[in-house]
Amino acid sequence: MSDSLRFDTIFNLQGRVALVTGGGTGIGFQISSGLAANGAKVYITGRRKETLENAVKEFGEKHKDATGSITALTMDVTDRTSIAAARDLIASKEGRLHILVNNAGQTGPVSPWFENPNAPQRQNAETIGRSLFEGESFESWSSVYNVNTFSIFFVTTAFLGLLAKGSEDVAGYTSSVINITSVSGIVKLAQNHFAYNSAKAAASHLTKMMTTEFAVKNIPVRVCAVAPGVWESEMTVAKITPDLVDRVGKGLQPVPAKRPGLAGEIAGTVIYLVSPAGCYTNGQEIAVDGGYLMVNPSTS
């Protein structure tokens, strides 16, 4: 019993093979670094080869004592041919996959004036409606849904067979998919970007559907989601100082924690879910948000 409760047993990632989309920057890189630092062999994907290679180099310089590794793998999550090529490469090199983190995302169309009561677009219902209608497009909405929602379906289904094989090599362990959603998909506010928030909400529901369908069809792959709050990334601000926290969060109430999230907090949450400690957790969405959803109107 004592050995089964040791930290290095319940959170053991040694020998686990992971793939993190959008793993070269921001939250994706933080998650990838956390997995690799603790023993996983992590493939990070993205469209920008140089960005991925720089991430590999940075990890190597900062984590010389890591027991795992990070490998760059160019893949476009909105292109089935590219996804299939990455799947075939993982199949040939590893023969299985234990962890898939669907992290790739983009902000999409933004209406900066929407929360400014003095903006000319905010005069009345007519000016608000026309400004939203004319300022955005079907194409821009489709683009953000392609990355933030549709890619989760196509990447997960492409790797599902390899994930199922990953559940066979260690007794009691089940492979898992972690979808990085957002508090923006849970809060009942647009935060200046209706498309992004609704796409993240769709990703949250897609997580639940996959969980149920895989379970009732006896597919040994768990699916959970992690919803970050205010975080430093390419999509927000590279450096979020205390005075910027609530400007980035765009809530009705301030973030109780009064700071952005930290790398260890997002990586640690994912590590819990994908390690033996999380194997009895399925279909859950965990908000890592410094209390944001406690004080702002949400669907949770």
C-alpha cells in the first residue's frame, strides 16, 4: 500500500508518449515542458517549424536534468493530410500514444469597442448590431472554429487507435485526451470575441460527447478538459503585470487571485489527469482560473 501512494508512483510518466498540439509556445509549451520534465516523450506540433525547434532548444537548456524529451513535429491541425502524416509517423516510431493534448487555438475576430461605453458603435441597438455584423465575417468565424473546435474532433479521431493501444501496456492505466478549453467558453460574457468564446464552449461540449461515446463503445480512452483563466500567451499578453490581469480577463468582477496563472499550475493539472492518479477521472472539465468563474456569471 505504501509504495502505491508514493508521488513517483501515482504521478509516474516514465515511458509515456505524448503529443501536444500548439506545443511550441505559451500554455502548450508549459504543458509539454511539464510532461517531459517528468519522464514523458513529448511530440510538440505546430505549423511553424522554427518555433517548434526553438522550443525544443529552450527546453533542453532549461531542463538539463529532465527524464523525458521534447521532439518537434510539424503538423497543421486544420488539415487532414497533415494530421494523418503525423499519426503515421508516431505509429511507425512509437506504435502507441498515451497522452494527446489538444491545445492549438487562435483568438479570431475581436470587437475592441464592445466594452467601451463611449464608443460610437455603442450608441444604441442599431449601431451595436451593425458594427458587429459588418465588422466580422463568416470566414473569420469559420477559421476560429476550425482551429479551436473542429481540430479537436479530427486530431482525436485520427489518433484514437494509437491511444487505445497505449492503454494496453501498463495494467490499470488508460490513455487520455486533454482538451485545452478556456474559462471564456464557460463565462456568460463575450469578452469582445463572440466567436472565440462560443468555439471554446463547443469544445467543452465536444469533450463530454467524446467521453460518453468512447465509454459506451468500450474504447479505453478517457477525455477531459482543462479551462485556463488569465494566462500569458501569444493570444493575450506576453507579460501580464498585476495591473493588466483584469484588463485581460474582461470580467464583471476582478480575478480573486489578482495574478495570471503559472506554468506549474497548468502543467500540474494536466499531469494529474494523464498520470495514474487521474485514471479514475473521466469527462471532467477543470477550470484553472484563480477564482474567475466564482465571481463572474458562468454556465458551470
